[in-house]
Amino acid sequence: MYRKAILSGLAAVCLGFSCAGPALAQQYRLNLYEGPAVGSKDWREPLVVHPKDGGEDRYNTTQPRLQVFLPEPGKADGAAIVLLPGGGLRVLSMGADMHKTIALLNAKGVAVIVLEYRTLQRTPAQIAQSTVPRPPVARPAEFPKMEIRNANANPAPDDPALNKVLHLAVTDGQAALRLVRSKAAQWHIDPDRVGMLGTSAGGGVAFGTMMAGEEGAMPDFIISNFGPALQDITVPQHAPPLFLMTEAWHGPVTDGLVDLFQMWIEQRKPAELHVFDVPNFSMTPDLWGQRLINWMVECGLLRRAPE
């Protein structure tokens, strides 16, 4: 097992849609729960979908669902990943980079299940404000400094609405892991090799699912794409391997992931951290994808050596 810190210069229905980027092998959607999701039955803001970046942004997710992307049968390795999009718990950002990530993993035999978890209710006015294009001359985003304790990089730890939706999203993460494992035979998945990949706030959902620690609903590994913990973290006794990647100037996100990495290696748990000196939000699978695949092989999460 390698432990490194590297700073370098990162009802089911068949779908018939197409998107920019590589073609994906098989695509299905299914609801996460039978009937209305507990905890959001009284939510009234309608689902809003905005096309964006070769994909879409989804606001006001009330009824979680899964998008299932299975590799070609001859390539299936048995590993599976529940993919958690980012968006600050306010939106699910599902653009071209997400589809590139799915295509990369499918090509290596990994099943990918995208979880559309619940997000904060947003009014039409709030959505309109958040979708205003940034001026082309706008400077890169800068993030205020914050004190990181126990790897918690939540910028709004006392916001009751965000705390509630984080709890619901974690509940969705647990249900997704249980459902994926229940489909192991049908989807040619090894139930002991089911992990999570979280981008931005999706990483917080992945770590929250780990911290809940419920039997059958623990990720076997966690991959974080600039996705920090959004709550206090303690290292579990059976801590899952971590693959962490972020940008050098991503403020509390970077600091939180560095802290998380240090917690894991201090307990001699498997972890790998990559900090790339690139503009924020510019990491694509072209930057980190091959190293991720190699890491999965080294950890025994992928049984076939990469081509």
C-alpha cells in the first residue's frame, strides 16, 4: 500500500439521452426509495434542471434516484463506485467532467452509480441569481481562511438548513450503498469493493456516510475530488482507504483534506494525497485519472492491472 503526499504542477428505465464526451456503456435510472423519501415529503419547490457544460445542474432534488453506468460485461472487474456530485448541497452539478470520470472508470471495468441526493430547497429567484454567468474577466475564486479542527472544513457549521440537508444526503448515501450491494449479482459487483467518489460537497456526503458507521452502509474506500469533510472526523477502527486530490489554492478545502490525510497516516491507515498547482475547479480526469486507477490496483480494489 502506498501512502504519499504529492505536490505537483488534478421502476428502472433505460435512458436514451446523449451528452458531450465519451459514450457510456449502459445507462439506467431507478428511484432510491419506494415511495416518497422520508424527511422531504413536505418540500414544495419543484425540480429545476439547467443544461450546463455538456451536462446539467439539478436544483431542488426531493426524490433521490440513481443513474447506473455498468461496464461492458467482458470488462466488468467487480469494483463499484457511488459517485456523489458537488454543488455546495444547493445543487447537483453533473457536467462533462463527471461523464469523463464515468467513462474512465467504466473502461477499467468499474461500475459507476451516480447518486442524485437531496439538496437544499431553492426558490426561483435564488436559482436565477445562482445561474447568472460570471463575467469573462472575473478573477479566479479566492477562499477565506478558516480554522480546521478534526478535518472539518464546513464553511457554515451552524446553518440549520444546511445541516438538515447534509443529514438527509448522508441518509441517501447509506441507502445507495445498501441498494448497490443488494444488486451485486445482477450488476456483477463484488459487495466488498463498493466505494464512494465525492466531488466538492459530495466528498462531505461520502465522509458523513463513513462517520455514520452503519452496517452494510460503509464505503469500502473513498475518493475525494476536492471534497472535504463537512463534520468532525475521527478515524474509524476499520478506516477505508482514501484517495484525496485537490488544488493548492482551494483554501479550507485543501487545508481540510491535508488534515484528513495526516489523521489517516498517523493511525497508519491507507491514504494518498495529491495537491495540484492548478486553477481552482480545473482538475479533470486527464490530470489524475491514471494514478487513481493504479492506486485502485495497488489497494486490491481493482483485480486487473491497467492496460
